[in-house]
Amino acid sequence: MKIQCKFLSCLLLILSAALFLAGCGSEAASSEDKSQKSPLVEVVSASQGEISKHINITGEIVATREIKVRATVEGPVGFSPWREGDPVKKGEKLIEIDRPLYRSEVKEAEANLAVAKSKLADLKAGARPEEIAQAEQNVRYLEECAGFSRKNLERVRQLAQKGGVSGEALEKAQVSYAECHTNLISAREKLSMLKSGPTQTELAVQEAEVKKAEAALAKARAKLDETRIYAPFDGIITKVYVHPGDLATPQAPLLEMLDRSSLAVRFSVSERLISDIKPGMKASIRLDAYSGRDFDAKIVRIYPELNRQSGTVPVEAELTAPRKLMPGMFARVLLPVQTADKAVIIPASALLSTPGGREAVFVVSDGKAKQREIRLGIEQGSRVQVLEGLKPDEKVVVAGMNSLKNGTAVRIAEARDSASKHSQDT
């Protein structure tokens, strides 16, 4: 009996132990199954550093100072020794049209001016002593002539009263006296004028003649100058339309030239980005002609008018160091329009949109993914700046968030820090 009781007691203990172990196994299996059902996600720690907003635009090299030389007169080309690529200096003769008639008109105008100036000089110098002496002698002669004719008139008049001479003789004596007296008056006036010099009116009239001759000469020279064209600046010939012997016609092109120092990069910026562009802003220019090398440049001009068809604004930049450039070269422009220091940065792959249209991310903390709304700043490639809603080193989900809900427990597939993520993005 005692043996049987001991056997039953042992059997009950064994059954109890078996039931306890079975219960513990089922709880562990249940916990393991629950863990296996949690979503698997990949996370990255938010970093802190510098981020810039860039604009990539294509443009071309253009000459901001170039001219097309045109003729203003018609005639055969007498001088045009140029070929494309020839350098010229400011003031150097480019073209001359042969017009002999214009040269003759200049010579005639020069001669007329010389005559007018000589006459004016004579007036200002006054009468020569020889002229005054001659005038005085002429006055004396006429005084004697007038005295003789007066006495002769008195004698003839007395004879006529006595009937000694005819009335015709008396009339001749009167005419002779009147003529001598009139000449005497004129000679005295001339002598007075010679001694007193020219009047202000005479000087003014002759000065006006000089100015008239000068104007005629200036007009003749201006016509002749139209046949000669000179370089307005240092430059290079880019196109030649005529050669010696060709006939030039008004408004016809003769040459084209440009100023190499005026070469700049011109590109167009969208109207939604133009507010970020400022004169003096630094830029990076990449030229295919220089094997894709990058050159430093700066913005020098923003055009004041929008192109209504393309919705863009032309902008010009100049290289900070001189380079041998040619118009038409293709250029790529990189503009850092905005830069932020100590910015909170996350991969763009972590972003998602809320039903309200706000940007958000899933932040993993204590094994759970919690959705958090954020406000974004600068975007640079695959990186974005977070202005509000996230702190440095907080972990955000970058993969596996499609099945997540706010507060979902998650499993982290691989812990990747922000530095490794940044290196891949850049």
C-alpha cells in the first residue's frame, strides 16, 4: 500500500512538471511569433552639417560688345585688307570708300576759308600807310580840280550874261564843277574811313563770312569722313563682307568685329528661381572646350525683362580669371543660391506625405515607429534640410515605411549611421 501511494505521488509530480513546461513553451512560441510579425525597417540617424541649394543651367559664351560695320555712302571699296581672326586696335582704319569728288570739295572749302580769313585779317589790321598817302594825294588833286572848275564856272557864267558864250557852254561848266565836287566829297570820306579803320558792322560781316566758310569746310570734311571707318575699340575681325574693288552701298554690311574682353556666359533662369539670383553671386562654369574643367565666375548682369514665351530671365556671368573663349561655346552653370550651416539633414527617401498634404517622417524610438510632421528647407540632390520637427541623431525610417502606422512596433534591419548615408548620397 505504501509503495502504491508513493508511485501515485511521483506520477502526479511528473504530470504537473510536464504541464508547466508545456505552458512555458507555448508562451515563448507566442512571443516569438508576435516578434516575427513586426515590420522590418531600415533607419538612418539625422545628421547636422552644411547643405546648399544649387541650380544647374546650360548657357553659351556670347560677346556683349560686338558691332556690324555698315556703309553710309556709295562707292568702290579702296581699303579693306582684313581676314577673319585679324586683331585690330582702337582708332585703326577698317574701311575706306574711294570718293575723289569729296576730297575735291574739301580742298575748295579750305581755299574759301583761307580767303575769308585773309579779308578779316586785313580789316582788323587797318589801312596801310601807302593807302592813306594815296588817298590824301587823291583828295588834294580833287580839291584843285574842284577849285579850277568853280572858277571856270564863274567865268563862263559872267560871259553868258554878256552874251559872250552859249547856254550850252554854261551847262558844261556846271556839270564839270558838280562832278569834281562830288568826287572830292567821296575822296574825303574814303580818307576818313582809312584813318579811322573798319566799323564794327564791317568786322561782324566779315567774321560771319569766316564762320560760313568754316561750316562749309566742316560739312565737306564730314562727307569725306563717311568714306573712312575706324575701329571703335580693340577687338578681332569676325566676318568680312567686302574686299578692295567691291561696290559699297548705303546700309550694306562691310565687316563684323567683337571685343574679346566682353565675352561672358549667358543663360536663362526660370522666373520662380530668379529671386535667388543676385549680382556678384559666385558661380561655377564648366566648359566642354576645356575638357569639362570648372572655372570660378560671378554674376554681373540680370536682365530687367522676362521672356514671356519661355518664362525665363536672361542672366550673364563673367569668369574671374581670363580665359581664351569664343562666342558660341557651350557652358554648364552651377549656382549655389542658398546655403545653411548646422542644418538637420535626412535622406529624401525618408519623406512621406500626410493626408493633409504636410511632409512627415517615421521616427523610431523604443522599438516603435512614430509618425511626425516636419517642415523642410533646402533640397540638395537626395538630401533635404529639416527646419522643424526633428533633432540631430534621431533615427528616421528610410525603407519599409509603406506598411507602418503611427506607433507600430518595428524591427530594425540594419543600423546605418548618417555619415555612411551621406557618403553614399554625395
